[in-house]
Amino acid sequence: MTTATIARCWTFVSSKGNQRYQTLQYADGTTSCDCPGWCKRTATDGSRSCKHTRSVVMGTADRECERMHDYTSVAATTAAAIPATRAINHFGQIGRRKIQT
């Protein structure tokens, strides 16, 4: 199993306002989300999407989200400042998702 590098992370407030969901965009351009819509729905071709990932793909996520973080600039700084083994121990398993099947 390979680990995908996270490029950006958006935090969205649920439509009811009682929960927060994180949508990730990976370095290869793929997206994932921890909302029920993304976790439970799968298209016939095996792909997944929700309103949050569609917002990222359409380029409107920055206006609709509560918070956004760009890890691409952090990755360059971290790679130069911290050796890889120390970086893994320091940051741990940020962004890992348990996908329910």
C-alpha cells in the first residue's frame, strides 16, 4: 500500500451546522472527504464524490469552506528542515482515512 501525499485540506461545516468535514486533495489531483456522502456512496465505475469534493474540483472550495490549508509549501519547508524519518515521527498519521466498505 502506498501513501498519497496530501496537497491541500479544506474544512467544511455540515449543512445542519453541527459537524465539520475535512476534504483532502492529494498531490496527484484526487480527492477524498470524511462526510457521509463520500463514505457511503460509490458510483457504478467505483468512483466517489460528494458536494465537498465537487466544490474542490470546480474551484469554489476556497469560498465555501470554513478553513483551508495548503501543504505544498509546508512539504518543501519540512523536507529541507527535517530528515524524513524524523518528519514521520513528528507529524504521524495526519490525514489517514479509514474507508468503510
